[in-house]
Amino acid sequence: GQNIDQPTEMTATEGAIVQINCTYQTSGFNGLFWYQQHAGEAPTFLSYNVLDGLEEKGRFSSFLSRSKGYSYLLLKELQMKDSASYLCAVKDSNYQLIWGAGTKLIIKP
Amino acid sequence: GAVVSQHPSWVICKSGTSVKIECRSLDFQATTMFWYRQFPKQSLMLMATSNEGSKATYEQGVEKDKFLINHASLTLSTLTVTSAHPEDSSFYICSARVLLAGDTGELFFGEGSRLTVL
């Protein structure tokens, strides 16, 4: 079966750095997405990785290792507004999106 | 980015009634839209893929007679929850994909519709 694992919840301090991991087992791979979802709102796109390596976009970076079936989202200089759920999603061989359950990130002052 | 608008944002209805949710692409044409359902503290669950001018493709376990999807134009898809029951209470989200050359295929989401069935 297809499976995406990410931690259920993480806590970090304002101004710090946090890394959210995602491991996947899917039938094929055509890219990995990270989305941010604030409570009661729809997800918004953060990043996309299809090749191995690190993609940096401002305070957010996303890393991919296809051989390990692993990705992480790195958030730097954390702000209170970063408190949200972070969803990892993989596009499989049929170009269908498989979603992780999301990681709830709690930022403390 | 592309804009997807969903309406209504909140709806409360009595058990047994039907509720229609609209999803519009405001600045692009969407031949394909996706309908998701999300229960509290759970991930997005794809319900169906809505194709303009043809029947929707439903995921396994989703009742097509209960969740009616119509995609009559390139900018509008509707989801009708028929004979709603309390267990249908959920957050329903639509999304569309803009297909451009070299596009990642990222999804643009509507604001979501929170349905509460009493």
C-alpha cells in the first residue's frame, strides 16, 4: 500500500529552527509537495521537490532524498504565525496526490 | 497564483436536507477540479475528481449518489451532499490544478466549506 508518515505534532520556540520530517512509500514518484494549513482554512502551497537536494525559499527550505523516500521541511526564524499544520504530499506514478496526515506545529513565545 | 473561490464557507443544515457547495476558478479555466473532505485532525481525503463536461470519477468508498458532482463549465464545479446526516459533517475543500508548460502541478485550493448537519 501507499503510505506517508510524518510526526503528529511538534513544538518549537519563536525565533528558533524546526525540521519536519516526511517519509513515504508510494507506487512511483513524480514529486513531493509541502503545504501549510492553518486551522479552519484550506492548504496553501509551500514547496515542490522532484530532484534530490535542497530547495530554499526564504525562511522555508525543503529537502528530498528519493533513494531514502525521505523529505524534510525546514523552518527558520520561527514566527508565531507559523503555527499551523504542515502537510506532505507525494505524486505517485499515476500522478495522483497521496497526502500525509499532517504535522501540527505549535510555536511558543 | 491562481484563485479558487468556494461558497459557502459555513453551512448548518437539518438532517435529511441537501446542501450545495460551489467551487469557482476565478482567473483561469479548470478542466479538472478535485473535491476533498477533511475530518478534524485528519488528512485530506480525495472524494472525487470532477471533469468538465463529463462524469466525475469517485474514489473507492465514496457514494456517488450521495455526493453529486457537476462540472458544467470550465470555471464552476458543484458538490451537492444529498440527504445529509450528522456523520457528513466535515470540512469540504475543492481544488484545481493549473496546467502550464514546466508546471509542477501544484494545487490551488478554495477556502473550504464547513458543513454541520444537526
